[in-house]
Amino acid sequence: MTMRQVSSAFSLALLAVFVCVLTACSPKYNWREAHGEKIQFTVLLPAKPASFTRQIDLDGLPVSMTMTAAEIDGVTFAVGAAELADAAQTPKALEAMRTALLNNIGGTPTAATIPGKPAGDRALDVVAAGVARGQPMRLMARLLARDKRIYQVLIVGPEKSIEAEHAETFFTSFAPS
């Protein structure tokens, strides 16, 4: 090997080490505070969130729900928020959201707890295992009602990709306004 080839090989090796060090320092979960737009809440999400609003039917209750979500490695962290016409509709709405979430993954409820305390007048926790797109999935959701407002705070993703530490950070950070 010539001196130039040795120098070039050394430079490539140094560059490879530098890239590995930079990659190791780059956090996969870059937690940031997100806020609801129309219906106020605060939550920590692991990446830059996206938001969209769409009309949904909650067992005969038409509502406009805004979802704010971020995804890391196929795991979605999301908060849905909507306002009902009447606070008396919240039990029906929460149960309809629970049913829809379970149906989305063909889920079977499992015995598990969700970190943190519910922050609403009514709360319904759902933990389930199911399958989506041929892959085993896990769902963790806290469904909340505060007056006429309803919230869907959830994590869904590949069963083995949801880490307890990240679930705790997400669920304990949620606060409706």
C-alpha cells in the first residue's frame, strides 16, 4: 500500500467512526411539548407531530375529531380531541371510541395498567393485543371526558416496540385544559 492509500483508508475509517458517534448521540425519541388547537390540551410527543381533523361517528354521535400524532419506528403516539353537543353523551362516546379502537386491530382486551392518573371527569383505560397489517400489535389508550370534551390518548404499534418508559412519559404528560 502506498502512503496515499493508507491515508485514504485512515480517512474513511475516521469518517465511519465519526458517523457512528453522531448516530449514537442522535436521540430517536426527541420529546417535545404539543398542544391541542381547537380543544386545548398539553402532551409530550416523541417527534414532531402532525394534526388533522375529520368527521367521525361515535355510535350515532357525529363529531369533528382532531388528531395530533407522532410516529417512531412504527409506534404511533396520538391524542384525539372532540366536543360533544351535550355532556350527557360522554359515556356513550367513550364506549364507542373503545369499541372502534379494539376493532381497528381486531383487539382483545388484556389485563394491564396505563401509567399516570386519569385527568378527566370520566376515564376508561383500554389495553389490548391484536393484529394489524398481519403484524402483532399492542394498543394502550386512555379515553377521557371533561364536561362536553372527549379525549383519546393512545399508543399503538408493534407489540415488542412499545417501551414502558416511553409509555409512562407520554401518558403522564397529558393534561387537558
